[in-house]
Amino acid sequence: MQLVEWLKPLQEKYHFRIWYDHPEPPPVVPFPWNILFFWYNPAKQRLPYHRDLTLELEQAHIYLFLTSQKSINTPWIEQEEIPRAVDRLQRYGDAFIRIIPIPISASQWKSSSRLATFPSMGPPGRTINQVHPREEAWLQLIEELRPVILEIRQNLMEEHKRLGLSLQSFQQAPPPWADAPRNIIPLPNWIGWVITAVIFWSLFNWFSDQCTPKHKPYWPKKNAPLEEYQREFPVTPTPREDTISNWR
């Protein structure tokens, strides 16, 4: 997402967290566990971004809505996200909450969206997609957004001071949200290596045992007469010495 990339330098400088519409990255299956669980597909275990929608919307201070015809036709945005943002604005005022539409492409957002009453940011009279090169549009948007971030940040710091709260959260990076994939195998990797080695060693021994030629042992029959042994194992008589001397 291009807007997130442009916001990253501001995030690192002013220590705020970016929350946006995207699913969580696939969980990480560390090596060698991915050998043991080769049938497992981490991509199917991705969690949707709106699993913490209420929590995230109740903690945000600046709401950026990228407007397009698709977005204003999305019931989730118009019926859930925008009303929650407006509710927080009414409760805390514009000293702590801002709602900012950002026109991405041509749409009917000024007449069909609940965002029509809020001033937008971006190239005046044009959408982001109408500016070439597009980097100039993003740069202009960031320059407009920077003083808003500083103002909200300063107001929050003053409120913390008034309430006697710690300012440590303004001086360190917040914990990441969906940029850090989950580790679904909390066990040490050496355990996986041991299990893998045992499995391969067992398979090797089994394969070697199957490939080794088998010799059927002979067990003499109990109380069998001598003639039966002679029939089973005939013995060729050895020529006598006098017979061999006659051949010479």
C-alpha cells in the first residue's frame, strides 16, 4: 500500500502505530517444523484485519479514508468504520480526533458518502490517480498531514501531563500490529531437529532391513530318520584313493 510506505518515516519519527485494511501475514512455521508438518498451509490461517475492528477504531486518533467508487459502495466502511469514527469525534472533539477523506479516484463520495461533511486532503481539485507522477500527489498529502499529526500528538501529550500519566508511550515505538507474523510453533527448534533425526534414522534402518537379502535358516526335523536327511541333502561320495591311483 503506497500510503503506508509514505507514512513510515513519520511513524518512525513520531512513534505512532498505523492500522489499515489488510489481513495478517501468514503465520511462520520455523525450520525444521515445516518439514514435519509439510501438509500444513500457513496461508489458510491468516486472520482478517477486522478481527480487532472495535478495539482499533476506539484507539485511533486520525482516520484516513481513501475514497473511491468501490469504497463508498462497501457497506462495511459506510455502516461500521465511519460511524465509529464520527462517534469518537463527537465524544472527544477535533483536538484529539480527525477524520480526513483522501480522494484516490473519481467517485461520488461528496454526494453519496457520510464523509462528505469532512474536508479532504490531497491535490486540490484532483484525485491521487490523476496526478503524474503519482509520487508528487503522495508527497503533497504527507506535507498536509504532518502538521495534523504534530498537533494531535502535542494535544495528547498535554492531556497526559494534566492527568499525571506517563509520556513514555510518546518516546518509544508502539508494538506492531499485523506486520509481525505469528509463530505457531512455540517450541525450541532443537526439539524439531531431534524429532526429524529420529524419524529419518528409523526410516533408514527400516529401508536397510528391507533391502538386505534374507536367508531362511534350516531347522532339522525332530526325530526324523537318517534316510530323510540323506534325501534332502544328498552327499556325493568321494572317490577312494586306490581308484584315483588307477586313473593316473
